[in-house]
Amino acid sequence: MSLPKVTILGAGQVGATTAHLLVLKGLADVVLIDVVEGLAAGKALDLLQAAAIEELAVSVTGTTDMGAMAGSRLVVITAGLARKPGMSRDDLLAANANIVGPLADQIARVAPEAVVIVVTNPLDVMTQLVLQRTGFPRQRVMGMAGMLDTGRLRAFISQRLTVSPSEVQAVVLGSHGDLMVCLTDAIRVQGAPLSQRLSSQEIDQLVARARDGGAEIVSLLKTSSAYYAPASGVVHMISAVLGGTRRVLSACVLLEGEYGLRDVCIGVPVEVGTEGIARVVEQPLSPQAREALHRAADQVRAQVKQLLTLKPR
Ligand code: A3D
């Protein structure tokens, strides 16, 4: 029985790690595509051999040929530059738009039925760019960031309280980066509010560490940014689409009036099904959280506008 086909554009750290996880979970036949001659082909061969050792019958191929994504159920975009120390995600704006825009055109042409998951930074702007350039319905374009931000927060809380991450529930919204919005009052540990276990000062510190979690890793790695946790986030989203689980998770999507926002891609809780985004879940927001979400949306709008002033490729 053949597995659904998932294509990953960009066979770098995040792309290859995503492919490895997909193979180990036996979730999909994987196609890796990268512009660097031999990179995707070499990694695909290595992954195919890993699958054989794991006794998993999956197909893994690697190529520079964009035509290989034809028939994909999902396409993941990880192609682009990653942050180096001292760089913000926004420093990547123009360079990555010139990579992601043409890739979106190719997806629309070669894999017009695919659900697209965007990972390239700056995430919210790239998600909106892909949506515009593919012309896909909003259900089929989502950005992965909320899974990562939530994962970071759950990791720090579970480490601090010595509980399993599965017993920590948290919701983040907003932009991936400085304008991440965490609904601190909604964090639950073993079903009870986190405020019963930690002071508000300590909670704020953990939230700040999660928000700055990418920069902390970049400053340690120096030559690359995080990839294990981002890849886990992507694979959970893929699994929710392929399984049609209707799982609620945080993703960057186009809002059409939800949370009082329209025509902007931003992170919110969504229900994920076989079609992609089945529904945007509207959480009650405090006036402060609502204001922070709108501020994040304003920044995404400003960057999308800035992109329009750049020469498109
Ligand atoms: P890296 O290891 O450099 O891989 C990027 C790959 O993209 C390289 O192998 C390039 O050769 C390839 N590439 C460049 N242009 C093209 C093209 N036109 N077609 C196909 N492949 C191409 O980076 P990475 O994997 O660490 O990160 C990839 C992107 O994801 C960066 O923009 C990161 O900032 C971003 N990222 C986002 C998150 C989020 O949570 C949103 C997390 C981690 C990384």
C-alpha cells in the first residue's frame, strides 16, 4: 500500500530533520528538493537506508527537480536562509521572499491540490506570501510556529515543575518572534491553573524564555538556528492533516474576521483536518491579549507592505 506523498522544499537542517521524523514514523513517502546539486539526493539515500534498518517500507527520494513534487498531499517549505547570531527573523525578509515567492508559484503549478506548511522566516509574512502567490484557499496554507513556541513553553514549565510535558497545556497566539502572545491565564498544569504553582513573575520569566527560545539556541549554535523542535512541530501538523484528527493546535493562518482581524496571517488556535485548516478556534481574550494580538498583526501587515516595495523575482 502506498503512503501519501509529502514534499519538503529545502533539504537543510529543518527540512532533513522533518524528513527523518516522517520516515521514522512511517507517515509518508518523502520527496526532498533542494537547489544545491546532490544535497537532497544524498540525504534521501541516507534516509532510505535508515528506513531499511528500521524495517520501514517508505520511499525517499531527493532531487533538484521541482517537478518531483507532483501529486504531493502536502508540501513543506523550509527553503531559505536561517538566522545567524545578531540577526532577527526580519533581517531575512527580502532574501527569503525572493526564494519563497517563486517556490509558491511552482507549488501552484505542479502540486495544485497540496496542503502547504510554511516554515521559512519571517514566518507570518512568508505564510501570507505563499497564500497570495499560490492563490490557494486559506484552508490549505498554514505556517508552523505556534507548535514550536508552545513546545518551548511546555518544556520549560515541565522542567521547572518536574511534570510530564503531556500534563502542561498552553496556548500561544500572535507573531513568531517578539510579538508572540501567550495566554498565561489559560496555562494548565495537571488540569489546574499554573498560577496555583508559580508566581506571576516566574511565569513571565518562563514565557519570555519561550519567546526568546530561538535566539537562545542561535547564540549557542552560532552557525545555524533550531531544527529538532521545529521539525517535530511540522511533523505533528502533517500527522494531524493525514490522520484528519481535528486536533486543535496553534498555527499561522489567514484571518477573515476572527479576533477582529482580516486579511492578515497570524498565529491562532486552529482545528486541523484532512482539508488543512478546518476551523479557526476563537479563544476569549483579555483586553491586553487582544491589543497585543492586533499589534502583532499590524507588524505583519507593515512587512507585507514592505515586500510590495521590493523588486519581485
Ligand atoms: P538551512 O539548513 O540553511 O536550510 C535551508 C535550505 O534551503 C538549504 O539547504 C538551501 O540550499 C535550501 N534552499 C535555498 N533556496 C532554495 C530553493 N529555491 N529551493 C530549494 N531549496 C532551497 O536552514 P534551516 O533548515 O535551519 O532553516 C530553514 C528556514 O526555516 C529558515 O528561514 C529558518 O529561519 C526557518 N525556521 C523557522 C522556524 C519557525 O519556527 C518558523 C524554525 C526554524 C527555522
